[in-house]
Amino acid sequence: MIRTELCKLLDIEYPIIQGGMAWVATGELAAAVSEAGGLGIIGAGNAPADVVREEIQKVKEITDKPFGVNVMLLSPHVDQVMEVIVEEEVAVVTTGAGNPGKYIKDLKAIGAKVIPVVPSVALAKRMTRFDVDAVIAEGNEAGGHIGQLTTMALIPQIVDAVDIPVIAAGGVADGRGLAAVLSLGAVGAQIGTRFVCATECIAHDNYKEAIIKAKDRDAIVTARSTGHPVRNLKNKLTRQIEKMEQENISKEKIEELGIGRLQQAVIDGDVDEGTVMAGQVAGMISKEESAADIIADVVAVAEDVLETSCELIEE
Ligand code: TUI
């Protein structure tokens, strides 16, 4: 049985948490992942607080197991979303795109575990000045808004720099990846892109198919010139953004072009002109399957790799 410190910390069976992806990670997906023994997470993204509350209540109707909410700290609704999380006594809160410092006292008062996502050693260290329970160290292989370092380089450096548990994100989609990040000193992995292709995920079939069809080099980084690079699948929109960047069009114009594009892809299924956020692992995802099957496969392969990877050849 693959159990780590993370299982104890979050009261889950397997050291796997599901990425809190905006629009994609609804109550249905979070409940399925938690019910299967991982930690399901609702992605609050830019959603208003009442929508987040509905998703939380959906999960509670399906499962009694712990689950989390990911709060995107740049959301205009962040204060109200945090209030809902406190009222609903959510067990785990992960945060992205900023510093959750000012919310930590209230979250701790309800016993929530607080786990910020960080892309660098400096930010990981800054988070430890607050009462956070762990950090998710996210490498540049991940989908969506990303930092600079790869998971391979980032995890051991953050593990060495902080004395709280480190969860790895970015580039993990199967048991080999989970075994690899455990070897780097992480206590578990966050998996995003593979769960987009879970049966229980509400993403449009076109979005899932785009990931399933993607090859190794299709998840590219655009909008570097804006200072907020995004990893997404190549399409008509990414070509338009690249052209604008070559022509030195202002970052405001480029950012304006991106507004509403994630919803356009995830909900409307427009994978040509919408933003299809996905990690580099898109190239290794070959089918839609249930969240329980994904977790069972990740766990079985990781156990096998960890048992057999040290069998050295006798010469
Ligand atoms: O948050 C992410 N990735 C995301 S959020 C997102 S939501 C969205 N985006 C565009 C359109 C619609 C919805 C999509 N992808 N990853 C976690 C992450 N956090 N990466 C980097 C950071 C981060 C950055 C700065 C964490 C902390 C931080 O601190 C800054 C400070 O000043 O403390």
C-alpha cells in the first residue's frame, strides 16, 4: 500500500490530489476523486461565491470523504469565496496565483488544512512564515499559469528549503510520475490534466478529445510577454497570440484577447478559438476513464515501480 505522510495529514487513502482547475474541477469531479481515495478539489477560479457554495454542497451530497477547494487569489470574488469556505467548513484549501497569508487565521479556526501552490523556492520559504500545512510545488510542465522551473529541478530544491511536506505538481499523470516525485522527496502528487479526461469531469468532449489527440510538443507556452505565461494546447488562438507577440502588440491587448477563452473551450467546446489549458503530459493521455480507474492505475503502477526499480543487474 502506497501511504505517505500526506495520507495522514489529509485523512485520505492514497497520496494523490486532483488539480483545482478553473471551470473543469467541479463538484462532480472532486466527489469522484475523493470517493476513490484521493483528495478531490473544486477549482473556484473566478467563480462567484454562491457558485462555489453550490459545488461544495454537491460534493457533500455524494461523499462523506474529505475534499478541498482551490482558491485563485486573483479572483475578484476571493474574499466572499473564503467566507463560504469557512461557513461550509471545507477540510482543505489550496491556493494559486498569490499569497493566502491574510486568510490563514480564519481557515485555521475551522481546522482547515492550508496548502499554497508555489513555483519557486523563494515563494515556498515565504509561505512557511505563515501557518501553512504543506506546499504544492508546481513545475513548468503543468497546464495553466506556470512558473519557470521544471518539476525535476524544483521539487528537491523546495524539499531542502522548507521543513513542511511538499506535494509535487506538473508533469505527473501516471504511477511512474508519482514514484518519481516520491523519489525527489515529495509526499505525494497533484494530477490535473489526466483528471480532465475523467468520465466524471464536465469538460466538453471536444476538450477531452483535444487532450487525448495531443502529442508530446502540443502543450505550448503562450503570453510570456504579458508576464503571465500560460501552458495550453496549440490552436488557432495560440497562433494569433504568438503573432501578436511577434508584432510587439501591448500586453493589455493580448490579455484582453484571453478573457473568457477558458470557458469557451471547457464549456462550449470551442477548442480552436478557446484556451485549452493542459500540461505537457497531454501527450501520454490516451483515453477517457473513471476517476476511480485513474487512481487505481496510478497507485498500482507506482507500487510496482517502487518495488522493482532498485533491482540492479548483476554482471
Ligand atoms: O494557479 C495556477 N495556475 C492556474 S490558475 C488558473 S485560473 C484562470 N486563469 C486564466 C483564466 C481563467 C482562469 C489557471 N492556471 N498555478 C499555481 C501557481 N501559483 N502558479 C504560480 C503561482 C503563484 C504565483 C505567485 C503562487 C504564488 C505567487 O505569489 C506571489 C506573491 O506576490 O506572493
